[in-house]
Amino acid sequence: MQKIGILGGGQLGRMLLQAAANYPVETFVMENDIECPAAHLCHHFINGDIKNFDDVYNFGKELDAITIEIESVNEEALQKLESEGVKVYPRPSALSIIKNKILQKQFYKENEIPAAEFAVTNNVNDIANYPALFPAIHKIAMGGYDGRGVILIKNKEDFVTGFDEPAVLERKINIDKEISIIVASNGNDIAVYPAIEMIFHPLLNLLDYQLSPAELDEKTLWKLEAIATKVVKKLNSPGIFAVEMFIDKENNICVNETAPRVHNSGHHTIEANYSSQFDMLWRIMLGYPLGNTKHILPAAIVNILGEDEYNGAANYNGLEEVLQMENVFVHVYGKKQTKPGRKMGHVTILGKDRHELIRTAHKIKQILKVTALKNL
Amino acid sequence: MQKIGILGGGQLGRMLLQAAANYPVETFVMENDIECPAAHLCHHFINGDIKNFDDVYNFGKELDAITIEIESVNEEALQKLESEGVKVYPRPSALSIIKNKILQKQFYKENEIPAAEFAVTNNVNDIANYPALFPAIHKIAMGGYDGRGVILIKNKEDFVTGFDEPAVLERKINIDKEISIIVASNGNDIAVYPAIEMIFHPLLNLLDYQLSPAELDEKTLWKLEAIATKVVKKLNSPGIFAVEMFIDKENNICVNETAPRVHNSGHHTIEANYSSQFDMLWRIMLGYPLGNTKHILPAAIVNILGEDEYNGAANYNGLEEVLQMENVFVHVYGKKQTKPGRKMGHVTILGKDRHELIRTAHKIKQILKVTALKNL
């Protein structure tokens, strides 16, 4: 049996391990929290720091292959492991491009992949040099995650709120639709999942729910698929990639960012597609043929996030009501503690009728709330 | 989080634990093989003997609930646990009826549930007392499993091959179809899965593949569902039950036997139904509403059995070819050793066209073979 390790033990690791149990594979997880969502679902759990060179190197050196569930891992250790023959998904060369937003933007530019116009800023004063980009999004080069390290700079009064460290300043896109396409590569062949539409709350500007397949005219879909495929080909690495793209009001497409791993926007593939993104990554790592990306039924995803103003032992309100719905699949990640905005689970809804999917998504968002128990 | 234990760590435990990771629950497994398929997928693995009173009692006494993945567990310990407030699925009273084929047959008779005419035999000489039942099936009362402890007695010349221990002698049914219906009960409500047709090889008399839903006229289906529901109601226990029934050439129905647990005939429900049998058992044990038993798509199951004449480290021949098929889901149970007839995995096929399902099932049976590596 091959020995395969995952750096990080969150919900992505958890769902990867659920899928791993369909195949003959010996699994390893490293994370510094022994109660993390994936800790109990692997053959071997190692308590370690995924950012530490020695920890990552020692974890990986006896493995056949290693993957990540978060980008903030020690790259140097992965490079050394790769040089010693351990297969790394994604390849460290691809990870280093994606991890650093400056390199990522330069990568799109060099490869003529459409992306928002940008400038590199090294400190807060640099921002003033690019008034033509305003209103602009300022993103720190390293370490941003889930909306952290990203800010809107509308005009020169906002300069001071910018980041005083290496960052990317990019022209704000007038977004009409936000699309994610998950692409699988085994190094030779590529498989593309149906496009996913990420629908944001019009007032809160937070992801509201996701729909797959996205409602798109054929020509736009082809363009999106061609761009997503090009990104993955140019990254020159096997693995699973989520290419997030914007369609603006003039129907222009540009890449927002790429994740070199299984991704939140693809969780519905567990039930909705023949081969889920998690199944697909195991196929790639185990040297099996790529799976079938087609959907069985259209789907929506609602994320279950920790409610604002609650910190502590998680309490799932409305779970029973949601579990009574006929066509939903609940995934609770088993995190003991909730905090505002923390990803605590997701619900997948299957159905042929797009309007019904949307109605159910809204209903679930109203019903299901993660708060904290008072008797902590 | 509730603490829930499983007695036995085979493939049923493995698939239960894959499903458990969708819910907030702390999982425990006891088995005497630390490399069993479920050992690494629980929060706490306990190396112990599921037939030993102390082992089972000590395992269960701190748990909120306990279930089984095999009938041959220590009943007395389960009774004691139940009396002390641990919830046991199925209830020990139901398990004791099912575990002993004599009690099981008497249970059907007392409750006017149709089943093959039978007699109880205590030794090999008793068989001769019931010539009117020939040709008959002789089944040992306790400990039979997967065809072991079952023999055909065609006529008086076969008496000597019968069992010299408490057993059931039942009239052989002239089987037209063999059906399994999986029924879920939470103690109040009952949910019934679509009927499954178990198709046997005409020459080898081995299970060839399974199809769900079974092809049945409406009236026969209603009868089957009514009988399966009655069995579960009369067993008076929450849990998952597989009621296996025969339809004879005259379209009479009789119950063959009942399993008080998740069952091989229901593995397709993982992908083919909204709530799988494994998901359903967690819903029952966690006090959630019963799930939706409806199918998303019709399905077939092919079991992956160890080939005859191979003992040793398992080798999966043809796995890649099967993984290339568009609508199949492979489940390998991670057993390191194969032996003739051992259940090593299963493949679920989804599709609307029944003939296509059957064709694919046959194809998979021809391609996929578990042999042993020579370099053991």
C-alpha cells in the first residue's frame, strides 16, 4: 500500500480521508492540533508544525506522496522532499507561484492569462504611484487567507489603510458573476469539472451560496474552461486546482486567483458528481485514471459559518430541521469551538430545478446557525 | 459530542465511519485485529474481543450508544449495558432472536410472517423425522455466516451430511427472485428503502450482482414492503435491518432471514440514495430525523471477492480499467490479506438503464480480480 501524507488537518483533510477509505492507501496527517477535524481519520497522525522545515521534511521523507490542504506550508521542505523522489501535489514550483500574490499575478501576465491590471507595492507609500488603478484591491503578497489581507482602496484618502509590506494593487473589477472551475491534472491528462457560480450577498458582500453548474451561455463557458485549463497547464503540476474567475459587466473574463488544492467551491462534488474532487485527488496520487467530472444532479452549497458574536463550544441550531429536508446532505466538520465566520460545515442540496435549489439554500441559511453553548 | 461505539471493525464499520465524519460524534471501535478496515477511522480504537463479556462491557459502559457490524457479539454484555442506560442498536432482545436461527424461525411463525415451513433438529438423527420437508435446507442455529453452516438435504441419503447440533431444517423454496429490503427504525418512525434484487449466478449459485430498485409489479412490491416493515416492527428495536425475502415460482413471498444491521445489499445507497444506510444509522443513533430513502439513480452492486486459490497479500487486477468506467464507484476495504471468497470491496454502478447496469456489472466481474502477490 502506498503511504500518502496530508499537510494540515482541517475539513479538507477530513473529506480527503473520507474518500481515501475507498482505496488501498496508508494515510498520514500532520497538524499541530490533535483535535483537528482530520486527526482521527488517518492511519498515522503526527503532531507537528506544517510551517516548520524539519517537521515537514521528517513527516514526508518516508512517504510515497504528500499533499496539502492549505498553502501556508514549508515550501523548502517540500522542495527537498521532491528532489529526493517524494511526489508532491501540487509541485512546490506551482505552490510557490500561487502562495505569493505578486508571483501569481506575474505568472498570469507572462502566460497571457487574463487577470485584473495590477502593480506591485512594497510599502504603503507606493500605492500613490498608481492612481490609474483606483478603485483598487490591495492584497498582501504572502499569508492572506479567507479575506484576511485584502482591502479596498477607493481613492487617495484610503492610501493609509493599505498594507505596508509587499502587496499587489489591482484594478477593481466590476463583477457580474464570480465563477470557480475545478481542474484536475495527473501531469498528462486534464479533467474539468462543471463551472460553479459563487453567489454573494448583495449587501453583506459575503459568499451566500454556490450553484453548479453555473448558468452561462456556451461561449462564455468555453472561454472560462479554456482559461482555467491554461492556468493549470502552465502551472505544470499534477493535482487539483480551483481557478476562481470574474465575469465583468461587459462579459470580459479575468482570473481572480487559483488554489492549488481541493477547494470549498467543490464540496458539492461529493454527492453531485461521479468523481468528487477528493476522490479525484486520490486517483491522481495513487496513479489511477482520472475520474468522471460530470454531475449526477445539479447542486447548491451553503457554508455553515460560526455566527457573529459567538465564541466557544459549538452548538448547531436548526440542524434537525435541515436534516428533515429531502434532498440535502449535511457535513459538520467536527470542530469543537466556533468563532465568528469560522467554517464549521456545509450543506449540499441536490435538485434539477435551479430556482428550487436557490430557495432551499436561502431557507437553510435562515434555519441553521452555529452559536456557542453557554455552559462552557 | 455523543460517544458512540461499534463492535467489529470490518468493512461495515469502515463505511459507517466514513459517514460518521459528516456529523459531530466521537467514535469508538472494538476489534481484535489492529489492522482491520475500520481501525484507523475512529477517534478511539480498542483492541478487544467482541465475544468476550468483559471486553464488550468495558468498551460500552462509558458510551452513549453502541452498535454492531456483526451478529456474533457478546449479548449478555449488551443486555447489561442496555439495563444501565446505554442505547444499543439493535436492542439485545432483537439481536438474540436473529442470532439464533431457531428463535428467528419461531419469531416469524408467532408473528404470522411468511417463512419457509421448518422443523427444529437437535442432532443429525432428527432430520429423518421430517421427510415431508425434503428437499430441505439445514442451517445451524448459531454461528452460521456467509453461507457457512448451511447445507442442502435433498433426500434421506443426505441425512449424514446434516449438522449434529441444534439447527433448523426448512423446506427448500423454489426461488424465482431473491429480494432484500432495508428498513430503518428510530423506535417511532420507519423508513423503507427501495427493494433490492439479488441476482445469483445460474450455475455457481453465488451472488452475482444486485440491482436497486428491483423490477417488481406494484402489488408484489407492496407485499414485500409490508412484510419487511412488519418484521422490523415486531422486532421492536431501533436500528437498520435488512430483510431478505424469496419470491417463489408461484409468486408467494417468504422471509429468508433478517440482518439487524447495515448490510451488503445496501452498499449502493452510499451513492444512489439521498440518505445511505450508513448515514441513516447515524441519524438514528444521534437522535436526528430519519433520512430520505429515495434513490437518486438506480444502481447495481458487484462484490469484489478474493479469487479462489489465492491466499496472501491482496493484489487488485483490473482496478484501473474499472476506475476508467464513467459511472462506477469503487470501494476497496483495505484488507491486506485476501483469501478465497473474502469480501475485499464492492463496486457501485449508477445509471438509468437497467440493461446497461447489468452489462456493466458483468463486465466488472470479468475484469476485476483479487489475487495474491507472489512476493509475500
